[in-house]
Amino acid sequence: MRSLKLVFAIGAVLAGAAAQAQQADTSAADPLEEVIVLGRGETRQVQSITAQQIEYLPPGTSPLKAIEKLPGVNFQSTDPYGAYEWSTRITVRGFNQNRIGFTLDGVPLGDMTYGNHNGLHISRAIPTELVGRAVLSQGTGAIDTASLSNLGGAVEFFSASPEAEVGGTVAQTFGSDSARRTFARFDSGELGTGTRAYVSVVDSSTDKWKGNGTQETRMYTLKAVQPVGDGTLTGYWDYSDRAEIDYQDLSKNIVTRRGADWDNFFPNWSAAIAAANACAASGFNDGIACDDAYWNASGLRKDHLGYLALDLPIGESMQWKTTAYGHHNRGQGLWGTPYTPTPGGAPISVRSTEYYLKRMGVLTSLSWKGAAHEVEGGIWYETNDFTQARRFYGEPSSAGPTRDFTELLQNSFQTDWEYDFDTESYVFHLQDTWSVNDKLRLNFGFRSVHAENTAKTVAAISATLVKNGTIEADEPFLPQVGFNWSISDDMEWFGSAARNVRAFASSGTSGPFSTTAAGFNAIRDVLEPETANNYETGLRFRGAGFEALVALYHVDFKDRLVGINTGPGILGNPSVLANVGSVTTNGAEAALTWRPLTSLTWFTSLSWNDSEYDDNYTTINAAGVPRVVQVKGQQVVDTPEILLKSELTYDNGSWFASANVNYTDERFYTYLNQGSVDAYTLVNLAAGYRFRGFGAFEQISIQLDATNVTDKEYFSTIDSNGFTETDPNGTWQSLLLGAPRQFFLSAKAKF
């Protein structure tokens, strides 16, 4: 019934938009100043968010949170900024972020997983204040998207350009839980050589909204643009130093017993020691003593990301673009664990998953534009050297802690394993956009993908953890086709179809190398990479002061890979990876941007998604007995059926205000749909004023933001430790609560 109501609702949007399109006098109307662009002229479902929309959010908010209002997007995080990486999750049309592509100025960011094996999170790649726009492709990314994971959509971020005039921006934010953020940017203006550049600094810190500990970020960013003849040479560099004290993973059972404010023991060392002693006395089988809370936990990441990009015309009809990039990362994920006591010391040690990543790559393309055709082709190559290790650091005495969870640790007493992963990736693409006539454009092309993952064991505490070998994904022909037909000046019909592949992950904690030595040898020659066929079609409308779209889509997701978890996340037990069948997805989306007054904009999106598992799969228990998992026909985990987002914005250049309401439907965290979290609705508000020509300043603005205004208690992230088959007692410890009501006051000055 709910699905039927949604179909009628989308039909109403379509009918209303069509009626307005017929009645609109577009020749007499001013063009719509778009801050949310619904992809007019595209052959795919595409929308973009401008910097103005991002500015309405509390400073430091992840640009991912800015796109959550767009159709098909389910975004979750336990912090109000959407930047806390252990909890940040995004799904689009049923595909989670492991199966979506992400880029910054065309540079690949990997799949932005917490495990950090092939990229980095957007919040570490660029300060929010420097994001010029974000572009979402719900169905499939552009054929030249530099990603090996975009089975579904892609999210492209673009950095702001340096200003032509000398100037700068200074901003300061204070908020709930002792939050503070300082941002400063200086623009050189256009120098004698035509060079334009800016440099920015970010220093931010906030206490957790429950429990104890801080989450801190420091960033330094430089961007320069140099004219080269008729072309441009762009350089970009960003350094990020992030330290996040974690929230404790919860279960429904823990929330019932302990309350919503329950968290890790820090700084109560005595309570952590008492729980560790009780855990050991039980033989490490008392879930309450061992896993309800840990001493402390954190995520530490230090990143350097840079690129040089040349955009050069060759004659009047050809364009050459080349980008060379590099990324260096060092990080640790720390957990104060009672499962491995310090030898001769406290019944607690600090378990670390360690990351050391060096990747370099180049993207180059050549395009030619004729009277009716635009042909473009290119190559993307990347080499990724990733080292990952599991180590333990001691606490020498039960009298008090000595380890700082905000600093990278040294001098471990035990290494369980250390692996070197080498990944070589080659992607070629070729496409043609054919303007058949003034009304019809066709786009067709293909990608060829080859990714080779090689693992070498540096150290292993047991033979079962020794994993050496190579696995590869090779797909020579992945086609993509699309069309755009301008039915009238106010209406267009679009459609696209694409096939994509997801390469394997080179990691000891996810992907084919996360199992045992015997497990890897068993799957290395039979495991298939995941593939997906995406189909979509829709209508876009445009009139005096409004834009609207309606889209339908279908996805065939094949060779789905599942890693079966075998215990609490802190134990680090190897998962078992296997192809477990396919998923069929059908859905519909609608969006409307309406400007009834010059300063007033209303945006609403409505989405329906039906993603179901097509096949049961078989697991083997500890006794070697096979068991069939009856998932066929069940809804895909963390995929709400209904999403409704609505935002009303007023901005007359001086006064501005924004109010948005986000409804998220029920979500399952068990494959058998026997464990779920309730639907919820959040309300967020923002308001401010801009003073212009204020003394030496071009502009001074004051802004107040309020998130979760109704103080709704709800579960946000539901897979902090992955998903499980079933959870009849509500004990699966993989849930995180969303932040309560928060307030932020910001001041910004431009000069």
C-alpha cells in the first residue's frame, strides 16, 4: 500500500510539473538561478549541489551530507556534521558506499571505506569551505569516472577556483559540546604571470556528544591555476591530520539495559580494569563484561593528497586533459581490548589496525568535436602500495593508563599479521556523443577494466594467517549508452543503460584477503568480481521559476560478495568471502525545485526503492555442517523503501534562512530481515544575516544552525561492524545512535 501511495505521489508531481510547463511563459520569465541543478541536457540521472547550498550547513559538515536531500540518497552518521568516519555511511539506490565511485576534481578517492585501502574520505581531501560543487549520478557515473567500485552511482566533488582579486576569508564557529572551528583562506589574486592561487587553514575540535573524548582536525590546502597559452595548469595539495575518539558500538539490547547515553569507559580507568578482569574470569565469554564497553577507541589519519592537471586545447576542435596525482596516508585504528592482556601488566592492551598507503596515478584523455559528433577517449592508470598490520601495544600497569589515543602509537609488544598489497589498475574508455538533430542526442561508449591485486605476507603469528598470491578483475567490454530527446523547450526525455564492475579490495580486513590462508587458496580461482547492469529513464521539466524530474530505474546486481562475520568486531576474526547470488532493484524518484518568489526556493525529493535478494546461499558452521541462509525475497540491508526530503530556503542576499525535513523509512541490519531500526524524521534549521560593505570588509555574515531540532532519538549507522544474518535477541553490536539537538553559531568575514 505504501508503495502504491508513492507511485500516486510521483504521478502527481509529474502531472503538476507538466501542467506548469504547458502554462509557463518562459520567454517572459527570468532564468532560474539554480543552486540544485537537476541535470538538464544529461542522458543520465544527474543532480548537482552548489557551494551556496553547502554554506547553509554548519561549517565543517561533510559535503556528503549536502547531497542527502537528492533523490535516492540515504546518508547516516552519528555526529551532526556527517564527518565522523567510523559512522559515516551513504547508500544510493541500494548500493552502499563500497559500491559507489568518488572523485575530487577527477582524482579518484577510492570507495571511502573506513579501512582506507585505496583512497581517503572527502572530509580529509578538502575542507568543506573549499568545495565548489558536488555532482551525484544515481544510476552510474560518467564513463570516464576514475573509479573501480562504482557498480551504482558516482559522486564527483569539485574544488573552488582561486579568485581573480586579492582577498581572503576568515570564519569562526562555536557550538554544542565545546565545538569550535577556525577557517582562514587567502587569495593571491591574479599575478603578473596570470597565476591565481589560494591557501587555507582549518583547525577544528569538538567533544563527543556523549561519553568523553575529542574529535580534532587540522588541514592545510593550496591550489594554484596558471594559464598555459589557451590552456590551464592547475596544482592542488592538501594535508589533513585527523584524530577521532570513537563512540562505542551499540546493540538494541545494550541501549535497553544501559540507556542511550552509554559509551566507552574513558576516562574511568578503574571501571575498564574491573570489566577486563571480569571478562578474563569468564573465559572471555561474558558479553556484558567484555563487549558492552571498552577502555577507549579512536581513528587516526594523516594524509597528503596532491595533483597537477593540464587542460590544453589543440587547434580548434581537440582538447587534451592530463592529471597526475599522488596520495600518501598513515593511520591507525585503536581499540582498548580486554581480549589481549598486556604481558606482565594491565589486563588491557591497545589493539591497532595500521595503515600505510602510497598511491600514484595518471588520467589522460583526448577529445575531438565535429559538427555532429564529440568523440572522447582516455586512459586511467594507478599503482597502489598498501601496507596493513594488526599490532598490540602494552599498558604496563593497572595503576593508570599510559597510551594517548589521539597520537600514533609506537613500540608494540605483538604483531599478529602484516601484509603488503600491490594493486595495479588500468582503465580505458572511449565514447561518442552524437547530436542527431537539434532535439536528439545519443551517447554510446565502453570501458575496459583490468585490476590486479597481489598480497605478500610480511609477518604472521600463525600459519593460518599467511596469505600470498594474486587475484584480478578483468572486464574488457563494459558498455554504456544513453539518449536525451528535447520534446519541447520545457520538457526532455532521457534514458541510459550501463554495465559496471567492482574490482577486489586489497586489504587484510575486507575483500578476498581477509579470510584465512586456506580460505584464500580456496576462493582465489573461483571468486568472481561483482557486476551490475543499470537501466534508467525519466522526464525533466522546466518552467518559469521551477524545475522537476521523474525517473524510473532497474538494476541487476550479479555475483554479490558477502563476508560472513564470525564474532565481535574487536576480535578481528577472519570473515569468509563468497559470491552469494544476485539482487534485483526497482525504483522511482521525483524531485521538484520551485521558486514562487525571487528569494524563496522550495526543494522536495521523493524516492521509492525495492531491492531484494534473488538467491539463498550456504554457509559452513564450525563443525563443518552446511546451512542454507534463506535470504531470497528479503529486502537488502540498510536500504529504506521510502525517502522523503523537503527544504524551504529564503535568501534575499542579506537575510537568509533554511528549514529542511528528512524522512527515512525502516532499515534492516540483518539479511533475514529479522532485525531493523525504526523510521524517523529529522528537522534542521539555519538562519543568518550578511552585512555588506562593512568598513574594510567586503562582507561579514552571522549564521545560527540547529540540527535535529525536535531532539529525536534514533539509530543512524547500522553496520559499524557489518551486518548479520539474524538478531532475535537484539544483541548484534553494530548500531550507533544519531546526535541529539545541537546548536552552532558562526561568523565569517570576507575582505
